[in-house]
Amino acid sequence: MVEKVRVLIVDDSSFFRNRIRQELERTGEVQVAGEAANGAEAVRLAASLRPDLITMDVAMPVMDGISAVREIMREHPTDIVMFSALTREGAKATLEALEAGAVDFLAKQDGIDGHAIKGGGESLSQRVINIARRKRPHRPPVSTPAPPLPPRVAPLPAARRSERRSSALRLVVIGASTGGPVAIQRVLSSLPTNFPYPVLVAVHMPAEFTATFAERLDTICSIKVKHAADGDELLPGCALIAPGGLQTLVDAGRGRLSVKMTSDPAQLYKPSVDITFGSAARALRDAVHAVVLTGMGSDGTEGARLLKEYGSTVWSQDQASSVVFGMPYSVARAGHSDRVLPLDEIGAALSGLA
């Protein structure tokens, strides 16, 4: 029998704590180890219960969620998933919590029954189980099994690829989902001011969060970071963050490289990494360098296939450094990844393409 994931629920609303409990326990794979109504209780229970994962509200009395994350990560490091309101202030607070050590977040918004749990197309239970199980490789995650990678996707020598790519490369594209905000910050903040290529980032985040995420990155990174708008030019040394709620396409027409926004209600993910990668492949053929970071599911695999067909290069993050080894594993398993790299090596490796 597989041991259940033990979760501590932290929220000042008893109604919402009950909603979370119901959602988690219905899977049969989660045991709610305890509940807390504020950050101070969360710190105390994290120490005594030692849960596998904590769901944490941001705004609470006595001690807020950000302060609680800092205390818990200092005393008893634990995987923490934040809940946040879909507001600008909620986005800012959530990003602070991620910097403090939380691994991911889900958005909280009013729904027909008072509250709805949503986030990137995956259910709360899927995300919690996948994050908590990642430290137990003998227990595969719910949505994406992770046996050892086949030999054909083992890391390849960088020199041959980078030498061929350095003269023709026109764009770096990055895709991510669960755990993506922290991973993207790590990669972009390691790029130098004079990074010679434009960067386009597609991450599964709500529309209310992507603008704040771009603003925050712009204050941290040496390169310029901007929230993408329809028609924005892709320029060297600048990263555009694809807006949530829309699809972002690469356009190489009229002698300039830019982005175009569209709405595609049929797509689960907005932005979809597959759509962004696929448009880059069709616009630039072999002049793209793609990176697939941590995330649940397989978004990006089809786009990576198109990129490889046109002769572009694809890298993926390794299992050990991924919050959820779903998207990068799917790309690597399909044979579309030229290199599998730890997160801390990706920024330096991209800088080495110049």
C-alpha cells in the first residue's frame, strides 16, 4: 500500500479549509495531518506534525503567509503551495512567498459556490500529490510516470550544438508550469546584461499574475524583462513574459521579429507552451533555442517536436532540480531534448551560446 501524502492546511477561513480538505481527501492519496487558522499556528504545527506539504493562504491574522513561509523554511523546510487572491496585491505577495521558499502557488477566486480552486488547468489534488511525491522517486507522480530516462536523451556535448547554433540563433524560448516562476527567475537572473538574443517565456500563470511577475523580474535581472503586448518586438537582451489568458505567437514578418496575441478558448493552457514553441518553429525554423523547465503534464512536447523537425535545439531541466518532472520528462522521453540540465546550469549554458 502506498503511503499517503500528509498535508497541513493553513487558511483563516474554515469554509475554505474544508473545501481544500474535501478536494485532497477525495483522491484517497492524501491524509490531512492538521489545520491552522493563521501563520503562527502553521509554524507550530509544521514543527510538531512534520507534514510532507503545506497549503498556505497569504492574508491571515496574527502572522501572514509570507512570514510563516520564512519561519518554516528556516526551522523545518517543507514544500509549501501558496493560495492567493487574483489581484495585483495578491500576485505581489505570492511572488514574495516564492522568493521566501514556497515551491508553487494556486489562485483563489470567487466562484458560484463562494470559492473556486483553480491553477494552470491542473486540480489542487494533482498538484499537491505531484509536488510531494517528487522526493520519493519509487512512487511515480499521478499524471506523469518518471522511470529513468532512456539513453538516447542523455546529455550531449555542448560544443557541437552551440557552434552550429551561435551564428544562426535568433530567439530563445522558455516554457514552464508548476514550479516555473522560481525556475524562470533563476535562469533569467543569471543572464548577463549584454545577452545577445531575445527571450520569450511562456509559463502557466493566471492573467492577473504575469504582469506583476514581469515587473518583479525586471527589478532583479540584468537583462530587461517586459510583460508582452501584441506587436512587441523581440529584441536582444530583453525577455518578454507571455500574458496569462492569451496565446503568444512569434511573428517574423515585415522584416522584424515580434509577438502576436490571440485567444484560443479550446486550449486548456493560456499561454500554451506548445503553441508558442510551434509558432517559433514555423517562423524561424532552425534559428530557435528552446528550454523546457519544471511543470506538470506534457505541454511543450508537441512544440518541441516541431522545433526539432525544423532543426532547432531543445534543452530540458533534469529531474533532481524540477519541482514536478512532467513537462521536461515528456519532452526528453519523446526524444526531442538535446541536453538534460540541472536548473543551476541552464543560465550559464545559455550565456555560453553567444
